[in-house]
Amino acid sequence: MKDIILIPFFILNVFGAFAQIANVEEEFLLPTSLSESSGIIYFNNKLITHNDSGGENKLYEVDVNTEQISRTVTISNATNADWEDITQDDTSIFIGDIGNNNGNRTNLKIYKISKADYTASSTVTAEIIAYSYADQTDFTANPNNNIWDAEALVSYNADNLMLFTKNWVDGVTKAYLIPKLPGLHSISPQATTLNSNGLITGGTYNEATGKLYLVGYNQALQPFIWDCEGFNAEDAFSGTNTQTQLSTLGQEQAEAITFIDENSYYLTSESFSQTFGGFTFTDDAKLISFSTNDEVLSNTKIKTSNMLALYPNPATNVLNLKSKDAFLSVEIFNLQFKKLYQGQEAVINVATFSPGLYFVKVHLNTNLFVVKKFVKQ
């Protein structure tokens, strides 16, 4: 139990510089009833999606093996005014009724449903998280020419969602934190913006890698992905932001993205019919996959025994941390690289953890990350 990992910040930046989006492939055409798939998550080995404005107040499970809808769940107290994205955390699913093409909506909201309810019944009731933009003062309708539309929503941490504007005017995207608590929230933009060079239409935040991926397309329906990493806790675009053009796909109205694991992703596109230069182009809605080479904890190891101590190890109820240097934060991951804990405590309650092997990642104030293993018995 003495292997630890030291990761200087400059090494993390080097890893980020070589991150690649690869193996972009069309998996299959979506069923015709999902021609306007606008958000996706991957849960219980199924793809869960919904249609956008004017669609039914339903979630659709798609079996990626049969390529067919295997189950439908109705949100009984919801209306699909303009559902544009879906995200999840360990206990809940969040559906973003966040579309605002005209820029004049005053009923923007997110439906929050329990995963336990979702798996148990084909009809569920949602809690409602309503919000307004603190920086919006003009509600004059301006179809497809305003900065208050949004189509990307991610679960960012235990307490907050993060929303990203679409911005029809100049493509400058803002990020907003939204509490996961039901009620009405006034949200303010984060300090740094993103010149997206197009329309941002979907997002996913992968806790295993700390990376945010945003999907979208430009005026010529050329799809792209933004990779955002190394950012401050409450400023999503403050780190390194890299755009990748998905040129091999040709024209696609890319609408949604979700992670499957630390290096596997799905995205969906809507069917469309567009005319350019006298020619009309049409395409069907489809599921697309791609992979990355993101690092979860790094593969650089240095053997040492005095930088960080974990005890008792194996642990039953409590895990104690003793560090030679002061530390800023602590994270615990399981073997699937799912984050189970984040905090700043030197004494951590692990009584509810299942027996097995875990990784503890400690951010030292010397700008090093230390990762060490412990066993829960």
C-alpha cells in the first residue's frame, strides 16, 4: 500500500495538451420518434434521451444493442416547453427546460426526478428548480437573435448544476451555476466566457477526469467539441479550452453529449433539412461515439512512504490522513474512477463504502497531487 503518485501542475498541463478525440463513428440511426433527440445520459447500461420543444413530457430508454426504444417514462407534472438537455448525479436525473429561442421566457426551469422513482415506475413526479438570469433586464422577443438561449446542462458537483448559454448573436458562451435545490434561483454568469465559434448545444462533465466537454455546430452545420480542463472550481472557462472539429462526420446538427466512462462518449444529432447555395441537404438523427485518451489519475508513479499516511489501512469506519505538507482538498475514487468523496477533512467517514479497494487523491499546497490506495473492509 505504499505506491503514491506525484503530479506537478506542469505535468497535468502536458497531459491535457495531448488529449485527443478519436475513433469518431456513427453507431446507428435513432428511431424516427427520436428525430429531435436533444439531450442524453447513460444510466443502467441504457441511453436515456428526450425530444426538444413541443415534444412529449417523456424520457426514452434506448437499448444500444437492439437500437430500439426499450422503455418510456412520463414526467407527470412536466410540460416540454423546450427541453434541451439532461444530466444526472448519483441519486437524481435533471431535465433542462432551458431552451429560449426568443429570449423572452420567464418560466425557465429544470425538472429533478429521483433515480429510485425512475427505475421503479413508468410515471414519476418531478421537483422543480426554477431560475432567472440575474444579468438579463430586457425580455423583448428576438427570435434566434438573443444571448439568453441555452441548450447545455451538466451536473457539476454534489450541490450544483452548471448551465451554458447558446448565444445566437456572437457565439460568446457564458457559464452559470444553479443550485440543485428546488425553488426559484437568480443566477449570475461566471467570470470567464468562451468564444465558441458556433452554437453550444449540449454538455457533459466527467468527474473521473475533471473535464468538461461541450458539443455544438457552426453556421455550416459543421459539428465540433470543446474540451475544457484545468479550470477553477467556479469558473468553467478559466483553464485550457480546446476545440476539435468533427470534420469526418460532415454536416450534423449535433445536439447532445454524455460520457460512458473516463474515455468513452456518445453524442446525438437531430434530423435536419437545410438549403445552402440552392442545394438542399437532409440527414437523419443518429447516435455517434468517440473516445479520448484522458488521464484519470496519471501513470507517473514514485515510491515513497513519508509524503502521505493513511490509517488504519484497511479501514472499517474512519480513514485518517496524515500529510507531511498541508493539503487543500481530498477526493476518493472507486475502481471505476467514480468520485465518492470530496472535502478538506483529515478524518473521513467511510463506514458506508462497500468493501474493496479505493484511491485517495490529495491536493497539496505545494502544487502536487498525491494518490494512494486504501482498502475498505
